[in-house]
Amino acid sequence: MHEIRVECYAGYKADERPVRFFAGGNTYGVDSVDDKWYSPDATFFRVTASDGNVYVLRHDQANDRWTLEAFRAHSNKRPEK
């Protein structure tokens, strides 16, 4: 887990969904929120970022802390026929 900074869209509630995050000195725009799920103490977002990679972001609501939970690099390989 790596703590990160996240900017969120706030609609009818605060921190409704991430729109940008900052990790390792880089800034990533969130192109799409692909999935969202809940645990008793956190909300998770699987997002595709502006670099084409997929990230899982975790928001610990009690402490208002964001962490990067998982990363999957975008593959440019075409499937074999």
C-alpha cells in the first residue's frame, strides 16, 4: 500500500469518485471508473488512468486516507490467433 493524494468529484456527497491522483511524483487523470466496491471501512475504485494503466485506489473513509492498492500495466500485445 502506498499513500497517495486524490482529487475527487463531489456531487451529492463528498469524494464521490476520483478524477485525478498523484503518486510517485506523477499526476494521473482518471479516464474511467471501471468498478467500485465497499468494505466495512473503505471504498475501492478500479480506474483506468490517462497513462492507459489500471489502478485500484482505496479510500479509508474514517481517516480520509487514500492508498494505491494495485496496479496493472496496459498491454500493447495483440492476442494471437
